[in-house]
Amino acid sequence: MTFANLGLSPEVLKAVEDSGYNTPTPIQEKAIPVVLMGRDVLGTAQTGTGKTAGFTLPMIDILASGQTKARMPRSLILEPTRELAAQVSENFEKYGKYSKLSMALLIGGVSFADQEAKLDKGVDVLIATPGRLLDHFERGKVLLNGVKTLVIDEADRMMDMGFIPDVERIVSLMPPIRQTLFFSATMSKDMRKLADQFLMNPKEIEVEAPSSAALTVTQGLVTVNNKNEKRPALRKMLAEENVKNSFIFCNRKKDVDILLGSLTKHKFNAGALHGDMSQSHRMETLEKFKSGEIRHLVCSDVAARGIDISNVSHVFNFDVPIHSEDYVHRIGRTGRAGQEGHAFTLATKMDKKYLAAIYKTIGREIPAIEIDGMDEIAEEAREIESRSKRVSKDDGPKRRGRGRQQSNAPVEKTDSANAKPENDDWKSKKNTRPKRSRYSKDEDDVPVMGLGEHVPAFFNIPFRKPATK
Ligand code: AMP
């Protein structure tokens, strides 16, 4: 099967060729002809399968005819996180470079003015997170009754993040006669029920289960005696010469900062990515990681889900993920596009239950590996332990009133047993979200920070005006 067999236009085929793709992935092979026919799609596929091109390539051709109107986008792609939305917009630019389509990206944490200016001119494609889109709607800056093609991407993630009421509201503002493409990494009963609300006689498309996505990734499990041994063990592994760059996952955003402090103190070139950071800071950090300016990215699941950066040599699970499916998403950050990758997980005896759930998900155990110098690691851990005991004895009552940032405690001192995992923060919000008067609290309830000093390059690419037919 080649792309030329799928019914795409010469312009799109040329852009695909420029991207270096020779063969369509299974989701592309299945979805592209169906989308071109105008049918609704219920797709079970996760990021890393080529899903984005699976819907963007045919959309570009569908949108090739027709005219834009001010504030009335012709198509809408909903994404749960800003990073994913930005990634899809980059894909649209790449695949749409020979097509005359205009696009706007509406995500939180970025100035309203630029987004409004684009909406005023009229756009063919709107890529948005639900909160920011509703914000624009409330301000009267966008109308959704001209949307003919709707994509709801990563629907299970939208549900985890409590966005479904927003999605339902958005869909209610659209014409009932439209084409809807609904994608989810998993297809539970709840997900099907939700999809039923939005789809009409959809074609069901399913591609490989997420657990098989990581065939090119060498996995390993390093068991340490206690959590104080994790930092020295991680440093040992990072110092290995074949670690070019890495994602290092923690379960809690609080621990992301603490681990970053520790690595920086030990002279590792590291940055952090989690849901409490401003959008401009997140984008800037990602750009630095992509360009190699930052080598190791300590991150939470929420911030790193679905991020598509090729050539990441390693993933380290500093914490065993609490939700087994997150293991698959985490290790999928390496070994992308058939390249070799390595994923190492640090665990203690306490993680038995979580590891068992992961083994069930991936259908096998993670092979145990040993690292050299365990005695040294144990010695360092003992030092950390006694240092933190000293600090809490000397500094305990004074520290109570201080913020974490000002604390003089050694970075190795951390007790996060009571901290909530970042994912669970979201889950707990699921059905208890207060009715919001303002919608911009998408993703992480991060205040809108303005564009800041960093403007991602793709924001500045001028969009060609559609040809008048
Ligand atoms: P996605 O699942 O859309 O996030 O895509 C995952 C990665 O696969 C991205 O880096 C794409 O650029 C790449 N990709 C998409 N389609 C193909 C293809 N047909 N051949 C090779 N790589 C692809």
C-alpha cells in the first residue's frame, strides 16, 4: 500500500513525500479513505501510530474547496493539552504546505489578541483546547455554526482531565450535520457512550493496542532498597555514555522540582516540565529540549503525554507510574519511528502492586537489570537520610512556615508520600468540577500568562489566503 492509493490530492502527496514517509501506517491506511468519503470515524489509536496524519491529510483535501468567513472556522480539532494542540498545528503546516489553508491555534497561556486577529480574518482550521475555545466563544470572537468537520482527539484524556462538559457544550454549538472524527487511545464503555452522542453511523477503526507500541524499546527494571537510593541510582544511569538525552518521569509535580534541583546540583544539564508551569515557560523548555540545549527533561505525565520528539535515547521512570497505561505512554517517548530506545524504571519493594498492573497491561514482566556500584549508591542514600534527619532536627520548627522554594533543606530531603500524583489531581476533579464562570482554566488551571518573551516559530509562519473559487 502506498499513499498514492489512498485518494489524496497531488499537493498532499507531495507534502507527504517531503516528510519522508514512504508507506502509510495502519491507521492512515484505514482512516484516510473513510475520512475522504465524508464518513464519521470512531478510532481507537494513540499517539505514535501516525494518527495525526491520518486525520489531517484527508482534512486538507476536504477543506481545499470552500470559502472562509470571519470568525466562522470551517473545521475544528479539539485537543486535551496545549502541547498536543501545538503539535497538531505543526503537522498541519507540514502537510498543508502546498495547500492554501489558513489555521489558528487557540490554546491557553498565549495572548488573546493574536488569536483574535486570526479568527477575524477567517480560518479553515481551528485547533484548540476546550477551555480556551469556550473563552473565545464567550467573548463573541468565534462562532461554531460553520464547522463542517470536527475532530475530538484523545477523548479518553479529555475525560480524565474533566473536559467532557466543555466538549459537550462546544459540540452543542455546532451544526448537527457535520463530519465527526473521534479518537481515543482506549475504548471503554463510557467512551463508546460518549462517542454515540457525537457520531452518526461511524466507521470503526482500531489499530494495535498501546502495549505493542514499544517494540523497539529495551526495557529494564532497577530495584533499589529504598527511595533515598533512587537519586544516586538515577545519576549513575544518566552518566552512562549512551544516554544522549532523556525524559525522566515523576508521579508528582512537587517531585519534578525536587529532582530537577538535585540533578542541577550534581551538574546535570536538566530542565523540568509540569502542569504548574506557565505556557510560555513550557514551550520554551520543550524547544530547548528539542534543540539539545537541555539534555534531560524531568516531567510529569500530564505535561509530557503524547509529546512527539524523535531521537530521545532514554526514558527513566523515577517513579513507577500509578496508572499502568501511563507506563506505555511514558516509554513511548523513546524508540519513536522505529528507532532504538531505552526505558528504565526505578522501583522499591513498595511498588509491587503497580508493577503487577503494568505487567498485566504490557503482557510481560520488565526484565530486571543491575547497575554497578550499588554499595556506593547505598552509602550515598544513607548520607541523604542522615542529612535530612539533621536538617529536620535543626531546622524543623523554622521551616514550617516557609515555602518550599526558600527552604534550606538539602534537595535530597523529600517526603512526598502524602502528595497527590498529578494525574490523580485531575481524576479527582473529574465529576466535581465547580461550574466555571470563565472557561480559560483549561488543562491545568494555569493563569493566562501572555506570550512572554518566547514566540514558538510556527506562530510566526504566515498562512496563505485561500484562493477564491
Ligand atoms: P502521531 O501518532 O501522529 O503522533 O505520529 C507519530 C510520529 O510518526 C510522528 O513523528 C510522525 O511524523 C510520524 N509519522 C506519521 N506518519 C508516518 C508514516 N507514514 N511513516 C513514517 N512516519 C510517520
